[in-house]
Amino acid sequence: MISIARITLANPQISSTSWHPPLGGLHSTSIRIGLAYLSASLKKAGHEVKLIDLRLLKDWKDYKTLLNKWQPEFLGVTMHTCELDIAIE
């Protein structure tokens, strides 16, 4: 029997847009397609999945608050090469 996991997937795209910017056009509120596909696949398998887009948060404190609230067992972070430092943080 497969156990259900609590998973959080994060988009740390703030290196190119910053925290809580006015989004639109090039910096839309669309989450990256890879995270969307992964989320859908995990949900179909019965897992509980939450998505965090750092661009929609105020700061690291908001991010930490969400992680503490959701208590994920696994955290997946997507990134482009230019976002490596932010993704690691």
C-alpha cells in the first residue's frame, strides 16, 4: 500500500521579479508548467500537494509561515540557473 505524502512545490522566481511585484505580461502569475504537471501527477496518485509561488509573497517570513503551517514531508523547488542562490536559500 502506498502512503499519502504531504508535498509542497515552490517557484522561487523572485530573482527576476522580486517579492510581491505588480505581475502581468512577461511576469504573469502563471506557475511554471513543470510544477503544474508534477502537481497534477502527484494529486492523481493521491498525494496532498500545495504550490508556493514566492513572487506572490511579501518576504521570507511569509514563506516560512506557509511551510510551518503546511508541514510538508517533501519540498520540491524548481529553478533556472540564474535562480540557484534563491532556490538554495
